[in-house]
Amino acid sequence: MNKLKYASSPYLLQHANNPVHWYEWGEEAFTEAKKNNKPLIISIGYAACHWCHVMEHQSFSEKDVAAFMNDNFVCIKVDREERPDVDRIYMDAAQMINGQGGWPLNAFALPDGKPFFAGTYFPKERWLDILAKISDLYNNDYQKVCSYAEQLTEGINSQSENLNIDKSESTYNKEDYLDIINSFSSQIDYELGGFKRAPKFPLPIAWEFLLQYYYLTKSEEVLDVVKLTLNEMAKGGIYDQIGGGFARYSVDELWKVPHFEKMLYDNAQLISLYSHAFQITLNHSYADIIEQSFDFVMRELSDENGGFYSSLNADSEGEEGQFYVWTYGEIEKVLKDHNFELISKYYNIKAEGNWEKGKNILFTKLEKVEFAKANNIKVEEFNKLVNEANKRLFEYRSKRERPSTDNKILTSWNALMLKACVDAYKALGNEKYLNAAIKNAEFLENYMMEDDGFLYRNHMNSKSTINAFLDDYAALSEAFMDLYGITFNKKWLDNSKLLAEYCIDHFCSDDSPMFYYTADNSESLIARTYEITDNVIPASNSIIANVLYKLGHYYDKTEFITKAEQMFVQVKDKITESGPWFAKWGLLQAYLSNGLPEIAILGDNFEIINKEIQQEYLPLSIFMGGQSEDLPLLKNRLVEGKSMIYVCRNKTCKLPAETVAEALNQID
């Protein structure tokens, strides 16, 4: 076994038996490279990555490939989910060289870590060819290699430094906010939902923005496109029809063929998204998605202490998707005495297969109501038939070799799931969601957080390791704030503030209102970058900007609000130009343009009132209260013997309300 046998990361451990002499990222590898003047291979991936496994099998497990790598390079394996700071630098290099990136990511660098070439997946013969050419170039034209490395490193740093800092004060108006929709319209797939591209990613934050936009404008056209997207995803193979939960993306435009890995961060954000859509539409199929996806996470990705694991592998039995796909004969065997023909028609099962190698992916073309009507069956009866069929198929599937679990616990991804539990509780009112949220919050507080606000990123084998990054602080601060908003346990709000203040103390830049991705007490890398653009997970800067704006209202701290406004000014033009990729910033623009209603609920019945009022979709409001006047806006608001609701804006409150209906009317 190589040095990865000492790693905790499941991804690194998958390579511990390779004949490649892998190192973990760290000083030992750099010292070895400098001592022997060898270039570095920095190979980056993650446990659920299909093509990472393919390259490991084709190249890194082969003795001839390993021998050349060992003789000519110092080889480092990196789990991108543990070390996104490292991944970001070499992904920037790959994108500057090739115009695109992906995983596995394979970068070649000088012994000091400066990259001079990078690419993604390579089949064995191509990999051997690249290894030979890189080695020859390094040994025979070293100055050229150094020149490439300097130029590339300068480019990586200039991307972070060139923010064109805008120091002007900005005014906010509703017209600017309304114009954001134009940058969405040309990209939306109005037939199949999502955006016009393949592969097709859910990109939850984009649809969250459009739900907020609908709330403010009552545009049915905008709501319709969100519903279309949610409906098509739920019908597609990207959704596990019998086990719940979403795959990371579909390889086609139809949402039919998934890339079968299941990630915690996707499912967390999609539970939140479907929860908000349910609050608006009361569509019970959305409630089913919430319930099934939550149950999937609790069943497949949960630690007994309250943490959530990272992902399920795409592969099992050496093949991508093997756990999830079916032959016609298998379906017939399981359902032969239970409406096989009807269920196979519903799930589009074909004797020759609807995918490759004669296999079938379960997906639907019609929603249950439509299918039942088309087949002259009552929808209630059809629901029972589908539920029974799913139960049988699930039990049969459970006997297969299960995809492996990446059971490391990451702070930022857990924070997204904590928020999802809160959102599901607001939408559906089931205490199990709130209980899961509190248990997870207590886990994160006890295992990932120090008294001064310092966070760890990773928890594995009962140990918390790796200094956290900005996304960890920002996402957990937001999740703690949301948990306070439904429980009114001020500990969670104080934790949120503590984390935000830690960011200000350790992540701030002297050159920009934005926060660096790494803290000032983190390992020094060849570049210190900013994360600004929203993607499958919102950018850490857009999250912390939203957090600071809300915390400024909770604690009456104008410096927090000013900081958020300064951050927003830097990206205001980009929001209008590239809305889906700045959607979290768009949420902040709505607060700046429309104000932030502050809802205070005080008195003995605050829990009942708060739960009832937050069943409504109120994306611009923050909630506070309880039975003590422990925040600035709560001072002198408690009325003995009564439960009162105060709807306030800019520290000015309307007449107190005693009923939820009256308060909701004031908010509107």
C-alpha cells in the first residue's frame, strides 16, 4: 500500500492499493519533489466520480503506468471535497489552458506547486503519451516549463485580483431588480424545464430566485416555468423513482439519463426548493418529493450522531448506474402478480431496454393524475398501485450490491441540509424535520466549531480536521440563522453572528469588499482566490453577503448592512447580465430594493403562531421573538398575558397584531 493508507478520505483510500506512490497533499510531497527536482502530478477527484474510477482502473492500477509516474514524478492525490482551495487553483489552470474543466483533474506542476499543464480524464495510452512528453519537456527544456508556470500562476492570481473595485455608493430600485428576469429568459428551456443545455444540472439557486421574483411580481409566467422544471425533474430518471433523492445531473436535455452519483448538497438544496414551491402551490406531489428525498438522506447519508455524509457513488459492481437500472425480466419478475403491464407502461419499461445494454431507467412521461386519467383508473387507486410496486422494487433492489458511501461529513454541505430540514418543517409542519435540524445543528456546534467561531471543514472517524473555508462559515451561519428563525432559541442566532464575525476577522481582503475563500490562518497556497459566481452551490461570497445583511437587521449593526451593500455593488452589473449565475446575489438585491420585513412574535404562544405564519412562503421576511426581549427590535414589545405579532420595517412597526391573518395582511 502507498502513503494514502493513512488517509481518512474515502476517495484517497480508494487509491491506497495503487502501485503509484501517491502522497497526500502536504509538505512531505513538496519536499520530496524539491529534493529530487521532479515535477508534481496533482490528481484531483472525489469518491462519487465515475470517470475518476475509470482512470484509476485504466491507469493508476496498472504497473507500467505507475512505474513511469513513480520514476519521473512525485504524485499527489487530492479529494476536491476536502480541499476545494487546492482544487480551485488547479481547476482555474485547466480552464485557462483548455477552456473547460472537470474531474478527474490532472495537473502538472513545478516542485513549488506552480502548474504548467492541466487536463481532465485521459485513457491509458493518451495518459502515457502525455507523461512521456511532460517528462521530456521538464528535463530538456526546463526554462520553457518555468515560463509556462509563471504565466499560468500570474493568470490565476490576476483572476482574483482583477475585480475592478467599485467604491461608489449604489441606489437600489425595483426596476433594476425586475430587469434581472431578462437574463434568465433566453436561457430557459420552456418545453422541458431547466436551462437549454446538456448535460442538465438542477441549479436550485436559480429557481429559488425565480420563486422570490414571483412572490414580488405575481408573474404567473415565471411561476409556471419553475413548476415546469420541478415537474420534469421529478418525472425524469434524474430522480430516483423508487428510492427518493436526485442524481447530480442528467446527461441529456430530457432529465432522463442521470449521472448516477447522488450528492448531499444537491438533495439538500432541492428539498428546500420543493418546500418553497409547495408553500406557494400546495401541490402534494411536491410534498411527496420532500418526504421521499428527506427519507433517502436519513436512510443512506446519515450518521448516528446527527451529521450527514457526502455522497453515494455512481458505480457499483464496476458499472455506472448498475444499482439503479433494470432489465425487462427483472421488472416482470418482481411485479408479475401486481399490474406489471400498467406499471411498466408508467415507467416506460421496454423489453429491449430504454437505455444502453438492454437496461431500463425508471422515468415517467405523465404525472400520476394524467396517467390515471389516460388509462381510465381512479388516481387514488393508481397511487396505491404505484406505492405497492415501488415498495416491491425497492425491496428487490436493496438486495443488490449497494454503491459505496463517501461518509466524510463536510460542514458546508451539512449546513445546506440543516437549512433543508428547517425549510421542510416550515412547509409540511412535521416535527421529524425540526428534530433532524436541531440534532444536526448540535452535532456541528459540538464537533465542528470552537468557542471563538473557528470551524473545521471535515469530520471522519470521530475526528474533525482541515481548517474550514469561507463556504463552511457562510453556509453554517445562514443555517444557524434560519434555525433561530423557526425556534427562537437565541443560541443559534448568536452562533450565526459569531461565525460572521470570524469571517470579518480572518477572511476579509484589504483590496476588495469581498472575502477570500481561505482564512489568514490557513495554509499558504500559490494563489488566494475569491468565490463570487453562483453555481450548483451558491458562491460563498453571495451567501455571506446575504447573511450579513440579515444579521445587521437582527442585531441593529449598520456595519454589517454596509458591508453587504459594498459587496453587492461589486457585482450589480453582472446580476443583470448573467442572472442564473448570480442568483443568490439577486436575492440580496430584492432585500435592498424592497426592504426586509422584520416579524417579531412574543408571548406564551409564540411557537404555535410562528409555525403557522411560516407555513406561508415569505422569502423577504426575518423572524424573531420568544418570551424575552433579547434583541434590539424586541425591546419593550412583550405584553404580559398576550401573544403579539409585530410587523416592522426599518425599525418602524405597524400596530401589533394578535392573529396570523392580520399579520400576514400587514406583511403583504
